[in-house]
Amino acid sequence: MPSVGGSQDSEGSEDRDVHPNLPKAMGAIDTNALKADSEAADALETPAASKDGFGMWKHPYEESGGRAEAAVLSLISLYVYYKTLPPSITGGDSGEVMAAACSWGPAHPPGYPLFIFLAQLAMNAFAGLEDNRAYRVNLMCAILTAAAVYNLHRAARILTRSGSAALAGAGVYALSPLI
């Protein structure tokens, strides 16, 4: 006697893999193929060598290079940012956020709490460089943007598997006037 949802074929054996409302060709599941897929998945388990020091899985393409290229692009962009660094407050929300960072007060919503905290750290860390607090915060922004250029290059290289595409994308980002 077939179970609920099962059907009986012409030889009398029970077929539990087919839904009663689907034709056999659409609903049949090949259990041998599922077993083979399961065995293949077990064979593809990531060995310890493919994990970084924190136990995270490393992307296979990540090992093929590009770090030096990303670092050079990041350093070039940092040099350009440093040479064109505004010595004071620029337009937009810069003045309001700078005032909030100096007083540990909130800026307008959403408040930018991480930026205000990092700006306070930059004001203290770069205290020996210049008396102008805005300059120190702008230097922090230049360093963080150069780090973003590095990470964008690495991500683009992994996703596109092309060093030239990663270089073009990160380079355009680095030299964008809105950054």
C-alpha cells in the first residue's frame, strides 16, 4: 500500500519521490545522483590550508597576487590626497561634523558616531603634526580613503579575476572628485 504522496508503478514497487500532482518526468528524484553529489560535496570540504589565521575561508583567487598592485595604488592615492589636503573646514557637513567631533556632541541625524569617535582619535593621534584640528581630521579621512582604495581593488580583483579591471575601478574611485 502506497504512503501518502506516493504512487505505485506498474511493477508494484513504491515510488515515494514523486508528488501525486506532478508527472513522473517532472517530479522524479534520482537518489543515486543525490548520493554522488553528497560524496562530491564531502570531498570538497575546505582543508585547513585554505583558511587564514582566524579560521576564515580564503577565496582561491585571493592567493594569486594583486596585493602589491593594490598597495601601490593606495599609496599613490594617499600621496595625491596628502598633497591636495584642505587645511581647514570644507563645504557640506564638514563644519557641523567637525564641531561635533571637537565637543563630543552629536551632529545632525544620524549623528555619525563612528566618524566623530575616529575624528577625536585623529585629533589626539596627529597632535604633533599641526595645531589645526580640521587638518588632522582631513588627514584621517585621506588615510581611510586610501585604505578603501586598497580594499576596493582587492574585492574587484577577486570578483572580476582581472587585475586591469580592478586597477581601473579602484583608480577611478580614488580620483573621483566626490571622494
